[in-house]
Amino acid sequence: MATAEQHHILDRPTFDKPAKLLIVVSPYYKDISDNLVAGAKAEIEAAGATWDLVEMPGALEIPTAIGISDRASNFDGYVALGCVIRGETTHYETVCNDSSRAIQLLGLQGLCIGNGILTVENRKQAEVRADVKDQNKGGGAAAAALHLIALARKWGTQSSGIGFKPASDNILLAGDTNGNTTA
């Protein structure tokens, strides 16, 4: 007899000032994406954060939309939502790999992104993963973004003055004795 898999879920992060997230979703499979969005909204609101939502035609456009938004807005984090179901061609691998890689690269640049783009073999798998009362991957992606925002805020406010980072925002120029800090 098989035993149920046990998963540990982190406590919801708390914030001293509200967080603002952008949900970027591809409604290609509308019923699936609607469930993913419902889970993400509920998790964001439960953390006392706010959200906005934009739709993109497909999963490949989601990272680009996040990059554009980061350059043109003031969101603290992002939730990427969509669904890619394996088909008869290699397009599935391209969409899965490239969207995931682009989101990861944006994250490595410092963006706080929860990746909730489902990559599944069939519709049934997508339905189970998107269902708010089952696996709730939309809520999980929002939780990941919230945890990254909390981490960024924690480490973004600390400065020990050790290493190559200046103790202040002022850049000191070599050989300048009059206190001028601009080039």
C-alpha cells in the first residue's frame, strides 16, 4: 500500500509595508488559467499584499512581459501563470524550456518571480495542479514570489560595510580630499 507524499509548506511571510505583485497569465487554456489566478489572488490577499493582472497570448510572452513591467513599473514581485500541455510536436519542449529559462534568468537578475507555468502531459494533470482545492499551483507560485520579496527586503535593508560594498550610497573618488562624491 502506497503512502501519501508529505510536503512541507513554509509559513506565509509577513511584511512591514504592503507588497505589490503583478500576475502575468496566459489564458490559452482559460479554465486552467482561471483556477491558477484564483489561487494566486487568494494567497496574495491572505498575505495583505495587492495585485494587478495582465494577460499574454502564450507562455513564451510571459517573461518578456515581466521584463517590460520591471523596467516601467514599481511592482515588488511577479507571478507567472499558464499551462503548456504536451502535443504532437517538439513545440512543447521549446515553450517549456524557454519560458522557464527566461523566468530563471530574470530571477537571477534580482526579480522576485513565482513560476506557476504548468508543464504537463495531459489536461487531467493540469486540472489537478490548477485546482485551488487540490494542488493549488497558482497559490504556490504566489507564495514563492512573496517569500522572495520578503528575502529581498530583509537583505536589501541590511548593510554591514564589509567587503566591496560602500557603507553608504556615496561613491568616494580616489584622491579627492574635499569630500566631493560625484564624478
